[in-house]
Amino acid sequence: MMVRLVDAGWGMELTDALRADANALRIICPFIKAGALERLLRLKPARIQVITRFNLADFAEGVSDVPALRILLDAGARVRGIRNLHAKLYLFGASRAIITSANLTKAALDSNHEFGVVAKDAAVIGACRAYFDDLWQRGGDDLTASQVDSWTEIVNRYNALGGRQSNQTPLEDFGAHASVDPALPVQVPTGAPGVPLPPAVADAPQAFVKFLGEGNDRKPLNITTISEIERAGCHWAVAYPANRRPSGVQDDAVIFIARLTRDPNDIRIFGRAIGMKYQPGRDDATPDDIARRAWKEKWPRYIRVHHAEFVAGTMANGVSLNALMDTLGADSFAPTQRNAARGDGNTNPRKAYLQQAAVELSKEGRSWLAERLQAAFDEHGVVPRDTLDPLDWPMLPDVTPEGGG
């Protein structure tokens, strides 16, 4: 069949096409995540050209990756950016074209509902190549490594300050104007609080439940979520004890934020955010932080978070961790799932988080929790941005990371 409709299995479609013809790979795709990209590059295409978006707000929000751009350059690819790009097209030499709704992300390739066409027809491939070449010519100059370095620094700083526009320079779009009048103003997303994370969290490298409060300080279910946000400062960081640096959390991990509650005893997940890897000095409580929240003297280590969103109303509107553990058992968390698989060690999820500041979720636990938290957002709403904006927001200390000059 020369033209075939496809509604699933896009990861296999792309890899099969590249195995059949790796002479040249041309991609038009707005959002590219590093993990999905690396799956394609393992097949070592000979020549790579990519048209994507250079909107720094996309990178800050986690829908696309600056590291993916670096991976492309390291692989010898030429990359250009187009503003407001929405098309998705994959060309494999002169033998196959794929037109699809799927971005180059793990979620799109493996789990999202995506639809499109796989074509081996020469006329279709030729038309797609002409479209690519025309857009390429209008895409401006090739991306450089120095641009990637600069954008990495800008996005990291933006997110370390909570991922909010207030008191920050708005994030720029460095893509070329390919189909709109350059004289017209372009609306650039700001990446401010209230912008939701992508509905699926499958592209995140990890997911954790971070616990707020201690066993002797549980709160009733009728406390408001905003009161806990103000107390904990979890709109920009979640805290760890002085003797436990959170070294296991990677950049872009999903942090589900939870509070120990009582009557009955439970843990209610009431928010989520994107985490940043712990950096000594930058992510340690300052004297001003401790003056504002005295308990940070014992809990001075941070995982900074950005683009946080929280269920509106009370803790009763959050998701029960007891319900997750009752449903999934050992498959709730990554440690208990690993132990069950090898037949050794603790497999009881209720013991896995005892005396822990956080626990890593399994893939199944992440999916279960993400779905139910999204349902809570849909039913109860989210704490609005104008409620979060007046809260305290961080400053960045002038520090040199450990090992630096």
C-alpha cells in the first residue's frame, strides 16, 4: 500500500522507516524531547535537518527540551527555528514520508492518541520534500552551540526563580517569522504559574511524591491548600532535612506535592510541579529563608520547582495516597516494584516511605496519580495565578557550584 492511515504505534513507524532508509532524515516538529530523539539517533541517520520551535517558554514549561537541541548538534544535525510552528512531518530519504499529529516525545510516540499518514508514494514524498525545503529556506540561520549554551542558562535561571513572569524578563521566541507579517506583534507565552504541565507525564525522567509535614503534625482535611502553600513555600521549592541532600532527583522530574493529614491518617496529594536537580549552595536555605520560615533551619535543602499548580479549596480535594497504595500495592513505588521483581527486600508500599522526605513513583504509580490529580483539577479548579503572585518568591544566591572554579 502506497499510502496508509495510522492511529497508533508511532514510535515503531518512525524507527521502521529509518531502518529502511537512513540516508537522510528531515524533521518538522514543534516539540522535541531528548529521550524520544535519542531513540531515532541510535539508528545513525547520515544527514539530519530539523525544523522546530525556538520559543524559550516551551523549554521552560518542559514541553520541549533544550538538551535535545544539543543532542542534535552533537549528532551533526542542522537545526532551524520557526515561530508558531505546528506542522509535524518526518521524511526518510526519498522513500517514505510520515505526516502525523505526533510530536517527537515519548508520550506522543507511545501513548497519546495521534493520527496521520505513512506514505511511500513518490508524488506525496515529493510534495512533502518541497514543503520542507520551502520552510527550511525561510527558517533563518542554523542553530549554533553558543545559542544553546545561552538558552540553557536563561531557562535554568527562569525556572530556578519559580518559572513566573513577574519581576523577570519575558522569555523570547528566537524562531524566524515564516508565515506571518513580521510587523505584527507575536504573542509569546510567559510560562507563568497557572500554565499546566503537559497532561501526560510519561516524558519526565522520574516522578516523586514529596511529603510536607511530619507524623506528629498532621493537618485536618478541611485546611485550605493555599494555607499550606504559604506555610511550606512549595510554590517554588520543596525542602529536605539537613542530613539528606536530595541527590537522586534529576532535572525535569515531576514532583507531586503532598501533605500528611489526619481523621483519618492519610497523605493527600494536592499539587504538582517540575523539579530541578539539587545544586549545592544555590539550593540551600539562606538566613533570610530561615528567618521567614524557622523550620528551614532543620530542613535547609531544596529541590527547586517551577510551573507549580495546586488544587483549589481544601486538602479534601486532593488525591489519597492510601487509595494509590490500596490499588497498586508493590507497584505503587519504584523501590517496592524493583524488590518484588527480584523477590527480595521490602514490597510493602506503606513501609517504603517511612522516615522518608519523598518516595519515587513507579511508572504505574505515576500514571495512576497523574490521571486522578488531573481529575481533581478539572473538578475543583486550580489555585489561580493572582493568588500565588503575592506570595514570597525566591532570589538566587551568588554561588559557585561545588567543583567550580
